[in-house]
Amino acid sequence: EKEKLIGDLDAFSHTVAHDLKSMLSAIVTASGLIKWGIDTMSKDEILEINDLINQSAVKTMYVTKELLTLASVRQQEINVVPVNMRKVIQEAMVRLNDMIGEKEAQISLPEICPEVMGYESWMEEVWANYISNAVKYGGTPPVIWIGCEMLPENRVKFWIKDNGKGLSGEEIALLFSKFTRLDTLRAEGHGLGLSIVKRIIEKLNGEVGVLSENIPGEGCTFYFILPLASCQK
């Protein structure tokens, strides 16, 4: 178990270091351009470089937030309670409102969302990851369906389907690996976020997965399974 943990941490540190280095390098380079060109650049050129700095800074904040979430998932002991999943999904969508609007994404919600046993703030992180990935890598525009279904043994499966290009079987096999990223997915931002999703759901006694036929337009279906609230005392 100790060797496994060390291996996870090594892969994790490499992934995060790569992301942070790229974003901080962009900030340093762009700020340098403004410093040395302040007297010759037009206002529009300065604003364009400033936008690049802002984008890199925001991404750095997101990675830092994911690090804090991961730390809390690894260390924090929580008591699971019934979670209003529809409310959590809507809160995650409000959080991603700018991205959803920019991409003109169409998102369909289920009419009924049964309550499950979980932890609300962690569940919002799960949905924020799933929805943001569906918006980023869906079609043009992204068309996204969110649904749920009852499973045996008082469990509920929640899923989100997009209309993107999909994933191959080889890519799916590595997608949820702890702190692992595929070269083809690195630029797309998968990896750390889905590792956090996996840790959250497994700590809540659930399971995660993804289905895809690797057919453009058919996209992917990401899902997670948790215990139904009514079956708990």
C-alpha cells in the first residue's frame, strides 16, 4: 500500500507540476511583453496580452482549487447525508454559466432526480467536472443530456452524455487512472479533475465509469453510481 501511494504521488506531482509550469510560464512571458513594449504597443495589443495573463491565472486558480479538493477528499472524514441531486446539478451549472453561454451549450435535465447518500460540496465538484468536460468536448454547439436510472440493491446511476467525437477503448482504459493523462487528452484538460471525481465517488461507496463507441457525434457517457437515500437510516 505504501509503494502504491508513493507511485500515485510521483505521478500526481508530475501532472500538476507540468500544468502549473505551463500556466505560470505564460503569465511571466506575457507580463514581460507588456513591460518591454508598453511604450510602443497599442491599447488593443496590451488588452489582448492582458487577456492571456488573465486566462492563465484563472486556470492556475482552478488547479489550486482542485489540489485543495483532492487534499480534503484524501484526509477529511465526513458523514454522508441525503443529497438533493437536482439542486447540486443546478448549482454546478450556475458556477459554469460563462462557459455554457460562450459555447451556447444546450443541457437537458431529468424531470426527477432521486436523492442519494453523499456530501453536497463534493458532489458539486463531480458535476462541475463532468459538465465542464461535456461542454468543452461536445459538438458545435454542445448538446448535453443528463439523466439517471434506478439500479438493483437500492442504487442510482447518474449519467451525462455529450455529442462530441468520443473516446477509443484504449483511451477509456486510462481515463480514470489515478493522475494519469493521455498525450492526446493532456491539452484537453482531462486527468486531475477525473482523478478527483473517482476518489470522491469511491470514498462515498460508489463507482464511476465512461461509455463510448468512438463515433463522432455520439460522444461519451460519463456516469457514477451511489446508494439511494431512502435505503439509508
